[in-house]
Amino acid sequence: MNKITPQPGIMDITLYQGGAAHVNGVENVVKLSSNENPLGPCDKAIEAFRRAAYDLHRYPSSDHAPLRAAIGAVLGLDPERIICGAGSDEIIAFLCQAYAGPDTEVVHTEHGFGMYRINALAAGATPVEVAERERVTDVDALLAACTEKTRLVFMANPNNPTGTMIGAAEVARLAAGLPEQALLVLDGAYAEYVEGYDGGAALVDARDNVIMTRTFSKIYGLGGLRVGWGYGPQHVLDVLNRVRGPFNVSQAALNAAEAAIRDTAYVDHCRTENARWRGWMADALAEIGVPSDVSCTNFVLARFASADEAEACNEHLKSQGLLVRPVSSYNLPNCLRITVGDESSCRRVVHAVRQFK
Ligand code: PMP
């Protein structure tokens, strides 16, 4: 019998199954399963990425100063309190490594992003799932779930995979009501899709128990490069920087992200296009009997009459070369999460769902 065993909790983690970008025997496949920007990154980000090719023998910047300065300048944040990671996934991992552990609890919403639970389990902590109210984050339920063991409370706003969002006053009420040893993690992966929204930055500045995480994988179109960041109180940054490896983000990724955040006109363009086709697709689906909640993101959570119907529709979409995301692992078996693609992808989705119906 093998005596080499992982720590308790690890085998409770489900292996990631998604990500395929092809269907056997089907042409013109379009991937609408990972909430990527169909327009890709801006040209300046691609140029900046290419420049890194001349220095591949060098380790990347270890303090990420130019990228932190650019984020700070564009968004009006203190660069000293920004940390960059290999995707916001890595910031979530740092938080769990540094703050969670055996005999602690990590609270997250019922339909919350899967990496919260995975990183909590990997740190030996107990994940605590909190029910939502009609697919909307329930602040009272989150507060009620906190105990003296709670170290981290994760909530995405807007949320994935529901697409819904709660207001700033509600988030502030959550932060103010947490037990004193708990840190609120406001995941703003989709924040840029909400015009004028700061992702919770003002709340971070106002308190010492809130950190915001952000990503370059969504509106900036750089999912393939893996860059994300966090903005938090100084005492949290002092902790997270101790668990961060010195060369955790590649130079190509740092270059591209810096160019991407500076190109605010391109971000505005992507937000406008997304809103246009999101609205069109959601309305057209509703007309054929597939409703969804108002989405504040770059995807629509389409609701079917039953889990069987959602599964059958997923198979039909797949046969038409349309890859969307079943979300039964998020306890939403009657839903399909559909990324807002470009005009032609949105039209293909609606056409295929109409055929199916
Ligand atoms: N948070 C949420 C809510 C997400 O949906 C995602 C990506 N799907 C992430 C974090 C992680 O993004 P990344 O690691 O690419 O920055």
C-alpha cells in the first residue's frame, strides 16, 4: 500500500474538465465556454508582447513596477498596494496559502467561482458554501455563515456564473459586518463590463479588511498570457508578497498587460460591443422561451425548463460547433453559460437554440 498520500481535502477536489476548443467532425467551431473576449487583445498589447521575444533569456521583472504603475495611473490606485499574479487565480491561491489552513473556514457563495473551494481545500481549510437568493449574492446569509474560524470570504461582483451583481452599499454592509479576523475578497474579474464601476476599489481604500482581485483575461483579451492583480490594504500586501515567487509573471505577459490597460479606448469599445450583443442575444433567447437574469458580464446564463432540456440543448449546440458551458457543477443543472461572442457567434447561438426548441 502506497504511503505517499496528499493532505486531507485534496482528493475532494474535482479535476478540471473544460477547455476543449474542438468538436470531432464539426467545422467552424466557436468557443463560448470560457468568457474570453471574442475581439482579442488590442494591437498595442500584441506589439508589446512581441518585444519580449528579444529578451527571452532574461528573467522577468520581479517587482512588476511598470505594470503596477500603469494600473495605478489609469485607475487612480496606489501602485504600492497592487500585487500581480499569473492570472487572478494565482492571487486567490496566495490568499488561501497565506490566510487559510487547517481548522479555518473559507466562505464563498453557492454559485461562486470554483477556484475558491479548490484553493481552500488545497490549503487544508474547510470551504463553506452559502446559498444565494434567486442567483443573487445574499449578504445576510454570508454574514450568518461566518464564525470565529472564518478567515476569508470570497464573492465575485459581478458574479460568475450567474452574471448578477449587488450594489456598493450591500458590499459595504458585508465588509462592515464581518468578524474581525476575516478578510473580504471582492473578485472583480468582470468589473470592466460595468461602465463606471471601480470593482470595489473605493471600499478597499476605506477599510482594512477588503481586497479586490482583477484580471487581464476577460475584457483585455489576454487569457492566454495569465495576468491578474490584487489591490488591498498595506498589511495584506505585506503578507501576500511573502508567498509570491519573485518571477511569477512572464515578461511577455507583463508587457502586454501594461499596453492593454493603457488602451482605454479599446476597453470602452469592447464594453460597448459586449453590451450590444449581450442584450441582443438575451432578448432573442427570451423570445424563444429561454430566459436569463440581467447580466453585468460578458456571458448570459440561459435558463431551461429542466436539467434534461439544458443537457439536450448543449448537445445540439455542440453538434452545430457551438461550445458553451454546462454549469451543473455550480449547482445550476438547468442552465447553460454562454459567452457573448461577436455578432456572427451570437446569431449562430440564437439560430441553433431556436432549431432545438
Ligand atoms: N474569478 C472569476 C469570477 C472568474 O470567472 C475567473 C475566470 N474564469 C477568474 C477569477 C480567474 O481568472 P484568471 O485566472 O484568468 O485571471
